[in-house]
Amino acid sequence: MTAHFSLNDLNRCIAQHLGCDNASIAGQLRLVEDLAIDSLGMHALLIDIEEAGGHIPPPGALEHVSTVADLFEAVAAAAPS
């Protein structure tokens, strides 16, 4: 895994997962309401994030994740110090 997983890396994972342009992904977009990522989609996205060098947050950390920015914060917090 890489030492640093950036917001751009996350945006790229989401764009690839959704089959859209990376530039269309923004931090304020809501994962469910705006991007239509359901629980199965979130599971697949987390696998994509891990394969891209990010860390999967523990399940409890995902309870309050609603936006792309929230997901990035959870992934960043899961990285070892």
C-alpha cells in the first residue's frame, strides 16, 4: 500500500466505480443520494480503495459517512500513523 492515499485517489476510485469522469466527483456529493452508491456498491468501492492503496475504515467509522469528503476522512483516519 502507498504511504499516502489522496482525495484525488479517492475521486478516481469513485469515478471508475461509477463509470464517470473524475472531474465530476466532488467532496460535497452525497454517496447515496447524489451518486446512488448503495450498500453493495459501497462494499465494492471499499475494495477498490484498498486495491488503490487506501485503508478500509472499521465498520463503525462508516456509520456517519454520507459525502465523498466524509469517506475520505474515514479512509485517512484508518491509515496507520
